[in-house]
Amino acid sequence: MQHLAREKRAQIEILLKQGLAKTKIAKAVGISRSTINDFQKVLSSNLLRSNFLEFFKAPFTNYTK
């Protein structure tokens, strides 16, 4: 995946969350659709990783009461 500037990454993330088609996002940002796909995979992976880490940072609660 090509290196994306922070501004472009933010723009892509916002447009994806708004539900815009990947082809339209690619044209608007000036990159290929496959780069959008790669970015979305990385974004999903990072979200999963951060949610996983937050789960283990949370205080332990005894659910066996």
C-alpha cells in the first residue's frame, strides 16, 4: 500500500463512515480503489486491536457472583 498523508487518511475514514462508495472515494481523494481497500483493512485491524487492548485495560470485574 502506498503511503498516505494524514489528511488523506482522515478524509478516507470520514467518507467510508458516511457510506460513500469506494470508487467515488478513490476519485475524490485521487488514489486507486485498491488503496481504499487496503486502507480499510488496516483501519479494521487497528480498531480490532485497540478494542482488544481496551478490554484488557478495563478493571477486572468478578462476574461469578
